[in-house]
Amino acid sequence: MELRKIALARRGGEDSTVAWPAPAKAGGEPNATTSASVLHKPFSGLDKVGAHAQTTPMNKNREIKNALYEQVARIAKASANPKRLELIELLCQAPKAVELLAQETGMSIKLTSAHLKELRLARLVETERQGKHIVYRIASEDVPRFWLGLRTLAEDRLFELQDALRQLSSSSGEWRSEDLSELLRKAKGGELIVIDVRPSNEYEQAHLPYARSMPLAELQSRVAELPKDTPIVAYCRGPYCLMSADAVRLLQEQGYTALQLREGVADWGLNSLP
């Protein structure tokens, strides 16, 4: 019991010199009188000292800081999963029902719902009921900024990701320009044609100015709508979306001059494009 009080006093901030029990008397019994008087004198009222230490300004500040970082960590914890990041990117395109999100991510509806629940608890997404369906949407315009910032940081720091993106870029032609304003200028003047190969509901939610909606699933049957004497620039959801690369390959096989635009809706919003 006495040693426990010493430990408590140390944790409570006591800086008095700790006195250990006196040597045992002949016969093997500790000198209880000496030990008790030495131990109790400098540490009288230890329980009160410990309780007081927990309410000092320094400890209060520590508790406040712990609580603040814990709340911020909720965002990191909710997004620390590759499938949840993919769900965030998909919802940056347009609101979607659980069933469609499950189909596009290759997960079961049950697992998709579980991931979406974690994102909703962190207030990254919101829900609304539309008939028999639960539709999810991003909770605010800060969510695409968060996703883009995280993606940019990963691309800057992770060599494995850089290598994977280089391989994707080399598989098809890529639009290269100092900024996207040149692309918009040429599209407006008819010097090239921009096609949006995402699903039509995503195009309706937001799209690049002067872009035509030609979903990848319809491109093969609608390719004759595109003139062969004008370069085509295809885009989709961003650098991790492969639909635009597939569209470029299809067009090149048909004899078109086709290029891929890596940026997506989230990138355009951050760069304040019209």
C-alpha cells in the first residue's frame, strides 16, 4: 500500500525525495513505526494531491488538445481506406444511389453501405431518400478539395504511385499544355473537340465548357458523329479513371487523332475554371 502511494505521488507531480522503508528488525518484520512515519510525513493527503494535479491548467490544456486532435482524426480514420477514397471520388462527380456505387466499385451493396456509413459518421457525405433508394452526395465543396489535396500529396511523395501514373500516361496520348485555358480556347474556336466519356448523369451535374457528352458505353455506336479531320480530347473523372484512356484507344483504332485529358471535375473546380 505504501509503495502504491509513492507511485501515485510521483504521478501527481510530487517532487519530494522518496524514502524507502527502514531495514527490518531482527526476526524479519519490517520496522512499521519508522516506515509509516517516514512515508506518511512528506506525502500526507496524497489522494487530494493527485486529484488536484488532474485539474491544473496544464492538464486541462492537454485534455483540450487531445480532444481537438481526436476530432480531426475522425476525418483521417474515415478516409483511410482505398474503397472509401474511391467512393469519395465517385460522389465528387454526382450524387449516386447505393446500388450504383456498389456496381461501380465492384463491392456488394452491404459492404458499400458499411463504407458509406463511416463516411457519413465523419460528415464527409450526406444522404437523402428518393423513392426506394438511398442517394449519397458529398457533404460540402470542401470534400473535393480534401480529396484532391490528399491525392496530390500522395502523387508527390509516393514513388510507386508516380511510376504507376507514368505507365498509364504512356499507354495513350495525353493533352499537354501550360494550362487548360488553351484547351478551352481551341474548343470554343472549333480547333478541337472535347468529349466527356463519363455517364450522362455525371455530365449533367458538371462538365467542362464546350464538351460533348459521349459516354464510353455509347462511343462505339456514336463515333461517326465525330469528324476525322479534327483532333479529339477525351476526359473522364480524373487521373485514376481509365474510361478516357479506353476512349482514346478506341478512337485511334478508328483513325482519329485523339488525346487524353487527365484532369477531372474536382481539378477544374479547384482551379476555378468556368
